[in-house]
Amino acid sequence: MKSRTVCIFKNLFDIECAGCGGTRMFLSILKLDFYQAFRYNPYVFSLLVVGCIYGIYAIIMKCLKKKIFIPNMKWLYIFIFTTVLFMILRNLPGFEFLLPTKV
């Protein structure tokens, strides 16, 4: 019997969404196994790294009492586009390396 997940894309369409592997990725990060975390979901892992860098930048700018760069709507469109692109690519033949993989 096939196991059911909470992912609607996996259950309805039998495809991996952009977030599939995310929970296992976070658990790997908690174990400080960053390579395995990247293998589970490279997109979300990369977004997390960029988010941490932005958070450190914002804290430094706040401490220096300087203006913090706030992303505009263009960045939201880029985020949506890259998320959809990642989801499409990880389900195409030849891009199996983007699927959640246990090392």
C-alpha cells in the first residue's frame, strides 16, 4: 500500500511539490547535517541560507541605525517564478537530482 503524505500535490497528482522534503531537511539541519539537508530540498535550503544572510544584514543595519533594504514586489514575483520553476524541473526526467534524496 502506498503511504499517504499531507502534500496535496503528491496525493492528487503524484508529483513532488517545491516543499517536498522540507520536513526532513529541517530535521537534518537540527542534526547539523547540512549536506543531507541540501539533498532533501536544495531550493528551500538555499532560501533559508539567503534568509539568514538577510536577517544578519538587517540586524547589523539596525544596530548601526542605518536604513534597511526592504524587498519590493519584484522580489515576490521572482520568488513565485523560481518556486514554480523548481517544482516543474524536479518532476521532469533528467532532473532526478532535485528530488529528495537520502545520502
